[in-house]
Amino acid sequence: MPIRSTMRRIGIIALTFVATATAVLMVTPQQASAAPTRNPILFVHGWNGADSNWDFMISRFRAAGYSANELRAFTYNTAQSNRLTADEVKAEADALRASTGAEKIDIISHSMGGLNTRWYLKFLDGARYVDDWVSIGGPNHGTTVALGCYDDGCEDMRPGSNMLQQLNNGDETPGDVKYGTWWSPCDEIITPNNSVLLDGATNTITGCIGHVSLLGAVRVISQIRDFVA
């Protein structure tokens, strides 16, 4: 084969290699940027609730692309002190991070779940491992309804309780965590309704929705999904 023909073939092969390598380099950053960056989510129910309270909301998150192993709910004894429940929250959060390999998680809480998860964040080093925290109808400054029940968990929700004093003393939203609350002007369980609001949080008022119905309100769920995205 003539030398000139051989050199031409080598040149074509070299150009093809360079073009292919360049294409790979151009595609790789796009692929990297498309990788999911969302956090797994721990759902924490309220007084007299159960993990099944989250079934509808979890189904909406699944429909939005979350996998089953990224969404975790659990049931706890709501009659016990929220300080004890906070230990369970920590264990569940640790297990979720371990099973997914995530450095941080998000927490979505309903009602009394806001108190035990806040205790985890503030006093059990949870703020290091939580990116976004959501309180849906949480008695963050107490509810007068709790004056009519007498187990430890319920007493924690009474206005001025020792637990609330410790949670709200100083910074109500500690750490490098994005805090969000959702509250309804028609919440029949959290009275006064604005007890939900926290200094330093993004506080969102909903339409006229009942306390339990907040968990199934499609617009609220959509807003929360955007908040933790």
C-alpha cells in the first residue's frame, strides 16, 4: 500500500477518535447534571396517628418520580413523651440514610410529629442530617385542645409546656435546615391556628381545610413537594 494512502487512513482514524472523545466530553456534564439530587423523606405522623396516615401523600410523591425506598413512614406510641419519640425519629432517620446512602434527608411531619422532629433537630444533632423540614398543622406553640387530654404526648402540646418552652427558647429554627410550615385558618385541632408558625420558617397559609384533611389536600402536597425538591 502506498505510504500516502496509509497516512491518509491513519489521519481519518485519528480524527474519528478525537471527534468521538470530544462528543463524550460534551455529553458527560449533561448526564452528570441530570442525576437526581433529591433527598429521601421521613414522614412522621401526629397524635393518635399511624404510618398509614401518609399513604395518599406518599402515593403522590411516587407519582412524581420518587422510589419506594426513598419514602419512609413509621408508627410510634403517641401517648409517650415526645422526647422519647424523638429517639425513635433519630433511629428512623439514621436507618433511612443508611439504606439509601444519602448524606441528608428531608422530614415531613403532621400535627404532634412537628414537636418530636423539632426535638430531634435541636437536641439530638438532627440538624446536621436534615436538609428540609416541614410541619403540617403542627402545634409549634401549643394548642388549647390539648388541655382536654392527659397522656404525656398530649401534655407536651399544651401551651407553655416544658417541652414547648425548650423548643421555642432562643432560635425556633436552628441549624442549616430549611424550615417550612403549612397552617389552615379552619384547623379545628390547632387552636389558635397561628400556633403553627415559626420564626425563621417559610410559613404558608392554606385554604379552609380541616386538620386531618390537610394530609390529602392535593395543592398542599404539591407545594410541599416543590419545597423539598
